Amino acid sequence: MVYAIPIIIGVALVCFMLVHITPGDPLVAVLPADASQELAQQLRVAYGFDKPLPVQFGLWLWRAVNGDLGSSIATGRPVLAEVLRAVANTVTLAIAAAIIGFSLGLFFGLVAGYFRDTWVDKVATSIAIAGVSLPHYWLGMVLVIIFSVELNWLPAVGAGPSGSGAWSWDWAHLRFLILPAITTSVIPMGIITRTVRALTGDILSQDFVEALRAKGLRETQVFRHVLKNAAPTALAVMGLQLGYMLGGSILIETVFSWPGSGLLLNSAIFQRDLPLLQGTILVLAMFFVILNLVVDIAQAAIDPRIKRG
């Protein structure tokens, strides 16, 4: 927890420098082709682009601490409102993908580890390898072709029926969530399967497991001990994968036009919308830090041997 604030400040600095050293004029999205130099200079002053970079960073960071991430150059709307709306949609997608990916990953990993070097292990491992090997954007397009274009079972793009407004957990909205959630869940499922398989196999080969069996414990009781010992490491991997689903979904959200942080980042990059780009990355970085803190606390709660500073 002590390192959370320096990490956020460091990420904010790196983010700020990266978006400012890239070539191109950030005001091109709002300036007409025949705009005068006077108008361009007025906009630069309004957005603070006329100041030295250290001053710009200090002012931006101070405003961010006070909850003001500025206004989008492209739309003029408050960045914080745009980012929070997009992040809420990404969190919805990540929760659905986590339910699918974590459940399948734990199941396949436990089964593969328990029946190691059998045909069951080979099938589960093959599924895991396929999951981490397939490009998720390609898989997303294949699912769209099959289930949206050919079978017409599920919608291809969007997050809900036209004009439906806010997200709701009803079938009308869930239909739009199924394909992007499955696509997002595939890589975490594969990684968790392989991790849990290795953990389960290693734990089952330890002496204490043989001692438990020698005492006459049933296999279900032995399995509980295996789960308890595997849980901290598995939880850490799940935390990392949840972070991936929150921050690494830009291609998936673009394929499915899912209005989340990934699609917002994509739009901000191509429009050179610096305030929106900086704000989105900063909020996502804060989510990562908070998520890691939660995982650390949960690990310590599950396994008291783990000490956190």
C-alpha cells in the first residue's frame, strides 16, 4: 500500500510524456482546415499547450488529484465523465469474462492436475494452449461470422438495443455481452488452466499429501487441502488476468464496438485527443493499483503465512 501513490504518479508521468512526445498537433480534431494562426494559438492557450511540459504536467496532475481531468478536445465533454462511463462498460465486460474464464480455467486446471499425464490432462492442456495461442481479435471476428452473420443468433456490435440507455442485466442487453465476453475470457482461461494444473500436480506430489492419504482421509478431503495450498498463487494469477481484461481489451472492444475504455482509448489515439487519452490511462492505472492491493489483501487472508508490508 505504501507504494501505491508513487506508482500512480510514475504511471501518470510516463503516460503524460508518451502522449506529448508523439508527433502531430492535438488540436487538429477541432481546428478547421482554414483556421487562422490566431485561432490556433487561442486554443493552445485554452488547453494549456503553450506552457512548458513540466508546468503542463504539474497543472494536469494537480487538477487530476482534485477530480478534474479536463475536457475532451474532440467532444468538449468532461473527460472524467466520459472515462467513468466507458470504464463501467469495461468492468461489466470484464466481470462476465472473468466468470467464464476463471470458472473454466479452474475446472480444466484442477482436472488436468489431478489426472496428470492421462488423456484427460492432454485434452485440458490442448484447450489451454489453444486459448492462449489464438489471436483474440481473430476469434472475435470468427464468432461474429458464425453466430451473428450465418446463424443470426446474437448481435454483432454494441452494448444494448438502440435507444436503450443505461446498461441493464436483462436478456435484451446480455445478448450483446455474450460474444465479447467469450472472446475476452479465452486467454485468461488458458493461462489459469496451465497455472492451476502445474500447482495441483506439484502439490499432489508432496509428502504431506501422501501422509494425509495414509491417515485414511477421503480424496475429497485431500483435495480441499490441495485447493487451500494452491489458492494464493491462483488468486494472484487471476488478479493479473482481471487486470488484463480491464486494460487489454482495446482490440476486442473495437471488433464488437463495445463502448468501453478500450474503444475510448482507440478513439482518443486516432483523434489525438490528449486530455481524453491521459485521463483514460490514468484511471485504468489506478484500477490496476487498487486491484493489486485487493489481491494482496485477499492472499494474506487466505494464507496467513503471507506477510504484507
